Amino acid sequence: MAADLPKRPRRKRPKTSSPRAPRPGTPAEAKPAGADLRPRAAELLQALDRKIEDDQGGVPTFFDNHLKRVLTHAVRPGPEVPIGLVLGPQAPRREAAAPELERLRGFLDRFDEGRFIDYRIRRVEKPGQKPRRSEIDPHDMTLSQGAWESLRWRGLPLFKTVYDFAIYPMLIWELQPKTIIELGSGSGASALWMGDLLQAFKLPGKVVSIDIKRPKASHPRVRFLRGDCERIAEVLPVMEMIGLGHPWLVVEDAHVNVLGVLRHLHPQLRHGDYLVVEDSSIKSQALARFFAETPGAYKVDTRYTDFFGQNATASFDSIFRRV
Ligand SMILES: C[S@@+](CC[C@H](N)C(=O)[O-])C[C@H]1O[C@@H](n2cnc3c(N)ncnc32)[C@H](O)[C@@H]1O
């Protein structure tokens, strides 16, 4: 792993009563909304300042500036300045809490969970919690592969969201894969793009890209294989996979026989390899079965799924690290 990751501070959850579940008989109005967040906000504010200074050479992002404003208000003492008041309309009851306050709460909760999370924990909703959807507005997500024209690489249509277009280079840089296995080549642009990234990063890896229709494109780092994911054992025989160097980055983007493909690849995946399942909102049954069969073998890497906000990716809860 490259050593370029800003560390998330480890902390224990404070023993404050949660506004999600007020004790019976306690009027919800007794505390200003968000008061429970103060200790956590204070700690995060310090971590934020350290991160801006140590990791970014003192240059804040849009998000850093916004979070700093929110947190600075949040840590102000005294009930006369309740967090709900400064973040939006004062909201003594949870149902009426300011969206900003809820966003801060969600961010802090995710921060406390750490980077690598079990898929089933990530998917199963806790009582009183909102489902873990994407923080990206559905319309923005609809536009994210291009409005009318699709995103392009070397002039060929590339079927990635703008979020994933930014996420993959970081993942490839960090992982330094020796082999990238792509299921579903499309026009070939995605394999060319990943081959170009390997070359630009001066990494020795190769791309194997499989599709039922072989694209016309070619690249010195890419081997296009024509094959049917319904018959994955014939396309990628075990003996052939054994010869492919690790770490692997597997990208499932053919949307065919997903469970069969994962079952076939699983015994070959080693600690530290990555498995990305794209467009996973339509594959949740296959994923649930696969993870029931392989308990504890994979963790969701939230550095990437949540890089631009929770599930701001086509790989919804489905950028996995083999553990
Ligand atoms: C979403 S596209 C892949 C997009 C590409 N990975 C990208 O990011 O630009 C899905 C691809 O899966 C391929 N496909 C469909 N059925 C298949 C099958 N049974 N086996 C292999 N590939 C298949 C299609 O031909 C199509 O090119």
C-alpha cells in the first residue's frame, strides 16, 4: 500500500444518549438538536486541521472549508448556541432537524466506522437508521456518464461515471495491480484507459478484458479475450489464472452470471486483491448470496465507495478488498 493516505483518527464512540432513540419519558426538546455531536465535532475539527496541514500542505478543499464552518459552529459551548440553530433552522426534534446537521451526523458515523467494513454490516440497516443510499442526487447520477454523449477515452465511449473516472486512478495507484481482469470490455475504452494508467504510473501490470464481442481496439498492455461470462470457467480456466501476477484488480462490468463469475474467481483471489462490482444496485441478490458463502473474506473499502460522499459511485457498496 502506498503511504499517501491521511489517517482517520481512531476514537471511541462517546457515551452520550443518542437523539435517535430518546429515553422513554424524556422530552425530545430537553437538549438542543446536535448537542450530542459536540465532543465528536471537536475531535474531528482537530483532525481536519491536521489533515489540511500535513497532507495537503495547508490547502483546504471545498469540503474542508464547508466542514470547518459546520464544525466550528458545532463546538461552540452553551445551550444558547445550539448546533441546529447555526446549521439551519433550530430543530429541537429529530424529524425537523436541519439537513446539514443530519449530514454531519452521517459523516461522523461513517468516520467512526473506519475504512474497511463488512458488506453485510454496510447493507443491513440498523434500527432507526436511514438506508445507506447514495449521497448523489439520482438526477446527478443519471448525468454522471455524460448528458447525451458518453464520456470518452481516446475517442471511444467509456462507460464510467465521473466519480469512478476519478476513483479508479487512485485505486490503481494505491494497489499497483499486476493484473487487471475486466469482465465486459464495451468499446474497449475502459481497458485502454486502465492500460494507459498502468503505463503512466510506470507500473508493470497487464489488463485482461473479456467480452462476448471482441472490441477492435488494441493496446500493448491489454489482452482482449472473446468469451461468454455464462461459461466463465472456459474463458478463464483456473490453470490460466494461476499464472497471472498479484495483486489483482477484478472489475465485473458484464452484468451476466454475476454469482457464477464471483464463485469462479474467489478461490484465486488473495489477501489485498480488489474486486469491484459495477452497477451493483441491480446485483444485490447475487452479492448477498456470494457474501453469505464467503463470510469475512471481503471488506467494502469505503475510502473509494464514499470518496465523493456515501456511495458516490456506480459500485454501490461494492468496491471490495480481499482480506
Ligand atoms: C457496460 S458494458 C462494459 C463497459 C466497459 N467496461 C466500460 O467501462 O466502458 C457491458 C459489456 O458486457 C458485455 N457482455 C454482455 N453479455 C456478456 C456475456 N455473456 N459475456 C461477456 N460479456 C458480455 C457486452 O457486450 C458489453 O460490452
